[in-house]
Amino acid sequence: MKVSVIGTGQTKFGELWNKTLEDMSYEASMLAIKESGLPKEKIEAVFVGNMLYGKLTGQDHLGALVTSLLGLKVPATRIEAACASGGMAIQAAVHALKSGAYKNVLVLGVEKMTDFSTSHISEALMGAGSEMEKQAGLTFPALYALMAKSHMQQFGTTRAQLASVSVKNHKHASLNSYAQFPYEIDLQKALNAPFIAEPFTIFDSSPISDGAAAVVLSSENNGVEIIASQSSTDTVDLSQRNSFTEIEATKTASQKAYQEAGIEPKDLDILEVHDCFTIAEIMAMEDLGLCKKGNGGQFIESGATMLGGKTPVNTSGGLKACGHPVGATGVKQIIEITNQLNGTLGSRQIKNPKIGLAQNVGGTGATVAIHILRK
């Protein structure tokens, strides 16, 4: 059974202090429903990806909250998988449609983060880490910095290669009106910025963001087809992994997705990957099979992943420059790929793409969702 994306909608990502989670949820959902061309009453179920709202505000009942906002009385479920909550909500919806339970569903990813202090958000985000990591005082910048240092020591990856990820993604975001940071930076600005966790400067890290993204998925209407939906997990505790220089769950889930879709990495025309930190995009290039292990920094530095390059990556600006409202990111990735395949993105549109991939990561790679879409 085919599952297609027939409607998309999103808010701007950023510091949206004048909008509540309810405002953003309603805006993105109604835009997606309108674009789908379906009457609202045709939506048979709602899936909401969200990580933090219950912890931050005490409101956990987001599925019913969203249906209340939309005036619907249908099954509604909140999905939580850390920063992969949006991607896993997409997968839950795909599986529900393929089971025949529904024909048309809404998937919403949403997060409201900037109303809270940085320390409060950092503590909440460590809910995706292990108890040992929390007791050691580690945060996600520090954990990914350990991965970056290991990659640098093992493969010779440089700070300039890390920074090239940020430079590229800011360039792409400068063409995206939804982006939190729609402006370009140069390599020296990225390298000379203040450190947050060596070797990372502020330009190696995604920001704290508000935002919502929604899609309508259908098994009875044609659109951009989701031809593979796979996920995998690994240990929550980074210290228990086989390697600090790869995300094994990405390798496992992507290999299953390539098999399901009947394609190889070389067939991909466009990717949105989870660049929560610059090293994460470098490892993604390797783990997804776009380049050899250890060559991810060189691959990005070569320009291959830029607009106009062989395989553009993160044309939205990625998490780094478009923003990272954690529950919304995985759904926003699907929207970017869908719009690229539909050829509607103007100045950041790539030439005649046929197949795209989205990689959404939770924690340091304890959860990974992979989706492959086809025009």
C-alpha cells in the first residue's frame, strides 16, 4: 500500500515569544490540511511528535489538545523519542496507514522552548541521556564534543571541516524564510566564535527554538510517496557504544530503508540530516553511505553537499541554521524533502530531484528514524 505526503505546513522557526504551543500547532496543522485539499473531517487520526512540553509545563495530553484545537474527535497519540520524536511520529502514521486502519492522517511535530532559561532547557534535554551521563554533569554539547574529538583523533578531521558544515547550512538558510538564522557566515567567523565545548564553538551547535511542522499523509490520494520508513536504536549511554565515531542506529536503519526502497545511497538526490552538532552531519555522510568512513569532513568540505553540488544536504539550513524545535524537526525534514521533490522551493530548489532521504536522531543516536521519499 502506498503512503503519500499530500499536504504540508509549518511555522517559522525561532524565538516565537508571541506564539503559544497551541498557536503554532493550529497554524501548521491548518496549513497542511488546506494544502492537502481535504475537508478537515477527512482526517481520521492525529499523531503528535513532542519531547519536552510535559516536562516544561505539566501538559502531557498533546494528542487530545491538538484535536481540541482543530475541532476533531478522532484517535490522537503523542509520540516521544527525544529529538527523533517527529520522525517516529511519521513512522507511526505510515505504519497505521499501511495497516489499513486509516486513509488520511495528520502528523504534527511541535516544541515550545524559548520561554524557559537555557539551563532549564539543557537539564530537560538530558532526559534523553543516561543517568550516568547526568551524574557526571555531561550535556549534549559535551557528549557530541567527545564524538568529535574521537573522530578528529582517529581520522584527522579538522575544526575547519566541522565549521564548513555550519557555513554551508547558513548559506542554505539564507534562502529559507522559515529559518531561525537566515544569514550567511564565513569560515573565520565560525572558527573564531566562542567555544561551548571544545572543539565546538557556538556555530557548531543547533539553537534552542520554537516551531511547528505538520503533514497530511494519505493512502488514497497521490503525492510524494514515502517509499521507506525504518528506525533503529542503540544504547542510551554513549559510553556503552561500540564506537564514538559513528551512529550505529543510522547505519542499521538506513540499510533497512535502502532495501525497502530498492535503492542505493548513490541514488539519493537530496538529504535532510540531523546536524544537531556539526560532527553529526559529518558522521551522517559516512553512516548513510555517501562517502567512506573517516572521509565525511573532506566530503562536505569539497562542496559536494552544497546547493549545486553532487548531493545537496540540508537545503533547509538544517538544525544548525533553520532551527531545532526538537519535536518538530523530523516533520520539517519531511516537508523540505517533499517540497524539493515537488520543485517548489525557488532559489534553493535543486534540479529535478527524484529521491530524497530524511535522517532524524534522538539523543546521541539512541533512536534514529530514516525515511526515503520519491517523486
